Amino acid sequence: MAQTVYLNGKFLPITEAMVPVLDRGFIFGDGVYEVIPVYSRHPFRLQEHLRRLRNSLDGIRLDNPYADSEWMRLILELVALGDSQDQSVYLHITRGVAPRDHAFPKDTPPTVFMMSNPLVVASQALVESGVAAVSAVDNRWDRCDIKAIALLPNVLLRQIAVDHGAVETVLFRDGILTEGAASNIFAVEKGVLLAPPKDNHLLPGITYDLVLELAAAHDIPVEIGKIEQARIYAANELWLTSSTKEVLAITTLDGRAISNGQPGPLFRAMYGWYQDYKNTVMRVAA
């Protein structure tokens, strides 16, 4: 049975979902997206995800096609059509179909696409061993806070990790940590959790926010600010976070061990707190 997706007002099999070649998402990468994890068929922090979607749409001057209540209805209907209890919902909105011209078209309806797939999280083996990462210069544009569908820079940066048998590429702009190619990055230094600030050079992660909330709830000191590359290599622990990878320890960076090359004690505590939160809060309507 073909997967059911949503496209411009209709639920239909993915094999029947078609977008014209003049869609501005295809021609210009002119659009935004959002990814929402779903636990036991409950979308996680849906209001926060929809707020980030609104911010992305505002950032590219595209009107939100639906009110939050309509987004919620459609997302829940899509989730109900899926076979898995845990899913990953993908939302994709472009400026629509118009003759190729850089200027915004007038009175053109947006293209709205949604699909949901089973949520695949990191294996327990990766949690226990940690993962390898490489570093690269962050050469993306200056509005990384917009969750834009034009992800070619991220694709190329992430491929550097793949080419080296690593899981992620950690990015630095002028020697300062920004984020990963597809994740947020945290460090631990003498028991203090270090995080880069949420500015235009990184995507404001929903999981990033949760990690900081869990740290505060367990009296872990947090320092938010610029983190130089040298401090990252010298850190006691290094983590990556995302909606699908949750929280993972980075144990080597550019072939160099982070501390003793093993997931650290604060990571293990945070991972446990995250799993507790997932099972007691994420798996209920929120």
C-alpha cells in the first residue's frame, strides 16, 4: 500500500503526488520546511514547531497558508494514517508555481506538502560508544535561523562527514562554533554546559531548548555564548542534538579524542533525563 501524503488540500498516495516543474521550490529553493517528531502518535511540542515555522515563513516574506488550528488538524490526520506509533512529520511550503522570475509572483498560492515516516532514532550502540565528527568552515548564508529548503550548503558539509566515516560535521564561523550540518552542538567544560547563542547563524532547535530546560531542572550550570574552536577540542564532553538523533556524544573530532574518547558522565545523565522526559511527557499530548 502506497504511503499517504498531503499536497495542496488533498490526502493522496505518494505515487500520485505531483508538483509542476515551475514550482519555485524546484526552480529557486524558495520555501521553508519543518520536521516534527511524533511519539505514540502525539506530535512533540507542536506549538513550538509551528512557531518556528511561522518565523521561517516570516523570514522569507511568505504568508502562512494555515492557522495553527488547521495545521494541527492536518498533522494529526496525517499521523493517524501512518502505521507507526512514532513518526517524523515533514512539512514543506514553497512560494508556489509561477513563470521563472526572481521577483515574488503576485496572487500565487503556495505549495503545501506534508509526509510522515517512521521515526528512526540512534541505536543504543551509538549511544554507548559515541560518534565521530569532523569540522569544517561554516560557509552557509547569514540566515541559518530560517529553516529553508535550499539546503545545498548543508548537504555538502554533511557529505564531508560521510566521506570520513563520521556522523556529523561540526561548523565554525571565524573560529567560533555555530552548529552541526544537521544538528545543534553542545560542549561540557569543567561541569558547565556550553551552548552557542541562538542567533542568525544557527537554527533554533526545539531539542536545543529541551536540553537547556533539563539542565536547569537538574541544577546543571549553563553558559550561553561564543565558543572558540580551541575550547571545543579541549572540552570534557561534546554532544550533538536533533529531533531524530535526540542527544548523542561526540567522542572524536577530526580524529582526535574528546577527553578520554568515551561518552562522559554529564552526557549519560542528560541522555537518561531526556529518555525519562520522552516517556513521561513526549508520549502524551503536549
